[in-house]
Amino acid sequence: MSRTRRQRAVVYLGLSLGLALVAGPFLWTALSSVKPEREIRRDPPTFWPETFTLDNFAELFQRVNIGDAFVNSMLIALVLVATNLLFCSMVGYAFAKLSFRGKNLAFGLVLVQLAIPAIVLMVPQFVLIAKLGMVNTFIGIILPTVVTPLGVFMMRQFIADLPDELIHAARVDGAGEFRIFFTIILPLCGPPLATLGLITFLGSWNNFLWPAVVAQSEDMYTLPVALNILNGHEATHYNLLVAGSVVVIAPILFLFVFLQRFFIQGIATTGLK
């Protein structure tokens, strides 16, 4: 028993150290957001705030149009979540359960896209968006990631494990493919849909480079682009940067807390474990 307790203590100690390494920077950022800048710049730095203040957030909202940027980020993220959940699951169902010419080749191209860095596609995507007249529009920001290869792969892996008997029985009863998809397949895809939704929301919410390229007026800025204004020609204001970081991180943390059970189930059942 003593040996088992020692092993358990070692495991708990290792997990505690790992948690401290992962959560430490987030906790420091949150605590620094309520410190005055002179305390943030102090050497040696303080961990717990000696002077508690919310002036950083008030000044942040005065210097940067956080309200519009927050709405823009939320709108783009929600649209991308909705489109990815619908279209990725539809394509995944086709790859998993339907037979058509060139299916293996098409799925192979999806897998190849997973290996291509997004930065490689940015120039041709921008040229296409510019020729379509979608620069500085929400459609221009949203269109390149309406469907993602990762989402198609995840949904295909999960749907492939669903019993074929359900589909065959529905076809015998006269159900078409769209009815089978919406009434049978989609209700069974809760865990991977939650996982895909969280991954898509996170990717859109933190995306900086593509919105910075396409959005060319301040009223189109997303949160990461708007906060970049604080890194302009003036001196860096660390108190405003950490306050802005808390504004960006908070929705992600709340979303993960509510969806973590589905996220873990989705990772365990879509071939990504």
C-alpha cells in the first residue's frame, strides 16, 4: 500500500507541475490585467496585485473600438461554426456511407490539404477574393474556411463507425439521402459536432493574419486585429495588452468549460486519439 501511495503521489506531483506550467501564464495574465502598468513593469515582478484596478479595461475600451471588434469576431466565428458543422458533416457522410466514382481520390485530396500550411494558400486566396470584389467584407473573411479538411476528416471518421443497418433500413422505408442524413446521422453525431464546433470557433476567434489582410477599415476589424493597434508607433502599453488578452481569452474558456465533455468524447471517437 505504501508503494502504491508513493506512485500515486508522484503521478499527482507530475500532473500538478504540468498544470502549473500550462495554467500559470493564463493566471498571470488575468492578475496582471488588474494591475497598474507601473506594477507590471516592476523588477522583480509581482504575482498577486498590490494595487487592484479596473482602469485598464476602461482605458482599453476608450482607445480601441472593442465593442464592434467583439461583435465582428463573434459573428464571423458563429457563421463559420454553423457552416462547418453542416457542410463538413454532409461531406463526411458522403465519404463514409455513399459510393460514387472517384471517392477515394477525393478523400485523398482532403488528406493532402491537411498537410499544406495555410500560409501557402493565402496569396492565391487573396487574389481570388480581390477579383470577386470581396475585400473588406465579411464574406471575404469567411469564405476560405467555410469548409475545412480537418472537419471533413473528423466527421468522416465518426460516421464511418455508425451501423450501416440504420441507413439500409431507412432506405427500405423510402427515405432519401437528405432525410437519412438529417433525421438519423446528424442526431448521432453530438460528440464530433461539439468538438468540431469548438475547434472551429477557437481557430476563427484567434485568427489574426487573414482578417488583417482582408479587413482594411477599422469597422471590419476582429478582436486580434483591433488589439494590434496597441502595438503601433507608440510605446507598448502592457496593461492594455493584458486586459485585451483577457477579453479575447474569456469566451474561449467559458465555451470549453461547457463543452469539454463532448470535446473529449469527440477526440476519442474520431480517429484522433
